[in-house]
Amino acid sequence: MEDYGKKIAGICCFNVKNDPLLKGFAKLFGDSALESVEGYTEIVRALALEGQSLGDYLHDMLVFSDSPILAECVKNLTEPRREAVEHDVAVAAEIAKTVSRELKTRLSAQYSDFDFMSLPYFDSGDFGYTAEYFIHYVKVHGNGMFAKYKAFSFDGELRPIADTDKIRLTDLKNYEAQRQQVIDNTICFLRGKPAQNVLLYGERGTGKSSTVKAILNEYEELRMVEVSKNDVAMLPALFRKLRNIPLRFIVTIDDLAFAENDDRFGILKAALEGSLSAKPDNILIYATTNRRKIVRETAADREISGADAIDESMSLADRFGLFITFMKPDKQVFLDIVQKLAADKGLVVSAERLETAAERFALRHGGRSPRTARQFVDWLDGRISLDLEY
């Protein structure tokens, strides 16, 4: 196929015309050997940077592209839309058939003033995908950045998070009853059943945030958006952005607390319940807090308002359908967590020596908690690997 440029120009469904590999193909068999050399090396460079074959690269290019037409196909698959997707997939499939050696041979025949055979080869790979495959992919995994990333932050603009915490539920020890409530609620949500917004309450280091992060890693179809408590006022804008996306999102807010008369307090209350504009069905809010009373009361508040201040402070917490408590572990629970984490790492230490070292570590680091237990086991692993005293 020597009319790469025309074929690529005709792509109408996928927004990929600025892709560096396609730009390279578009330059082939142009007006000069120099332009063709530049095009070929751009192809090699794009594949080398990604460490992929041509077929794999084209697959990822399409599934991670932003395609409004594909998004509409998920809602209503009309024949013209199907034909648009089929056309673009056919172009990609034709490009994927390119064999590096044959391409260089054809280029050498057209431009005798340059030795194209001296250029590097690339791997063609395979590309056996259909339009139906890409339509189904968008239905399951989302479109554009929602297909490529699972986690995002939002501060008025939705920003992908490339490197998320890889913690899994199996990495978290004890507190099984608390985590099971979160798991069950999330499964109901993903299956389109009634589910609740969740408030995870407890002391620092008890595993509230880790539980939420681990939930993201358990379910491929789930997406998560992190919102700072300082950006709570932007929740209505976030809801508008996510409302029509055919995926399910958990919006997370960590360390939730407000000062008295904070406008964000009312905005979050309305977002949870009480606003004429309903929260979209594809969104839940999972928040964590160290405070039973999310609104901080001053001494004057307590003296003047009495029960009214307490009621207002609790009114936000009451809007979460699930209120899950993570209490600070006692000595026995703390040591049990330590033992399980040490076993996961394969550390060979006597129970007595492990417990003594763990208690000493906890005293130096602000007390017992699951976070302290994990920090201790990581510290111990390093000491043992370097044959240092502990």
C-alpha cells in the first residue's frame, strides 16, 4: 500500500491523525528520499519507544483514542456509525500488514539515492480485530483516557493518574468485617444494584484509605476520581463531566473535615442528598475521616448552639448510607497483623523476637496501627536482608 497518506487522511472515527507512527507512514513514498527516510525512522522510533510490534501499537492507538463516534455506538449502534468504525479498522488492518523488509525494498526501488536497506527493521506483529471488538471494548472499558487509565484527580480539570498504588485487598490484614461491607457495596454498584455512599471513619493508619485504593485494583471495570477536600465545591462540575460516560466511578475524598460556616459543607451535603439535581447513577462517593463530627466546633459553638451545633455537625455523616468504623487495634490485633505481613514477605523470625521488635518499633512511631505494622515489617525486611541488628 503506497498511498498511506490518503488512507490515513480518510480516517473519520478515531482521533489518531496526529499519532507519530501514522505521521511517519503518511510521509512514505513522498516527494523525496529524505521525506521517506524521515517517515520510516519515525515509525521505527514510535515502535521502539513503546516496545511494541506494529499490530500491538495500532491496537493500543485505537482503543486509547478519543472517539465520540465509538461512544455514540455504545448508546445507539446505527448502520452509518458501524460503517465508519469498520472503515477505520480496515485502514489500520491494512497498515498492520506492512512488512519491514518489503517496505524497505519498495522504498529502495523508488529512491535509488538512499540505501533504505541499512535502516533498522521493525516487527509487524498481528492485528486481527474487528469493528465489533472496538465497540465492545469501549462499552466495557470506556473511551479515550478512560480506557487507558483507571484513576484520575479532579481540580476543575480531570487528570489521569498513571502510577496508582498497587495495594490489593489481600495485602490488608484483619478488619475483614469492615472491608467486606465496602466490597459488597462496590459489587452492588458495579452490577447496577442499589448501593450507598460510604464514610470510613477511624484513627489515622487504620486502613481506611488503603481499603478504598485496594478496591480500585480489584475490579477492572471500576474507575476512581480523587477530589481534594479543598475542591469539594467542584463536585457538581465533575458530576456533569462523568454523567454520560458508560462507566462506574467512585469519587474519593480523603481526610474529610470542615470548619464552621464552610460553604463546601453545604455543597457536599447537596451532592450526597438534598439537591434538586440528582447525583448521577454511575457515581458513588467514598470518603474517609478521622473525626466523628466532620464539622469542627469551636468552644463558642458549643456554648451558644448546644444540641443544634451537634445536629449540624452530624448531618453530613448521616447522608452517607454506610458509616464504617476502623478502630485502633489493641496489642493482640496489632501483633497478629505483624505476623501475617511478615509471613507474606517470607521473613523467618521467631514469634517472640518478632513481637518484641514490633512493640519496640510501635513505641518509637506513635503507637500501634496497621500502618505502623506495615512500616515495621518493611523496616525489618530491610534489616534482615542486610544482616543488620533489629
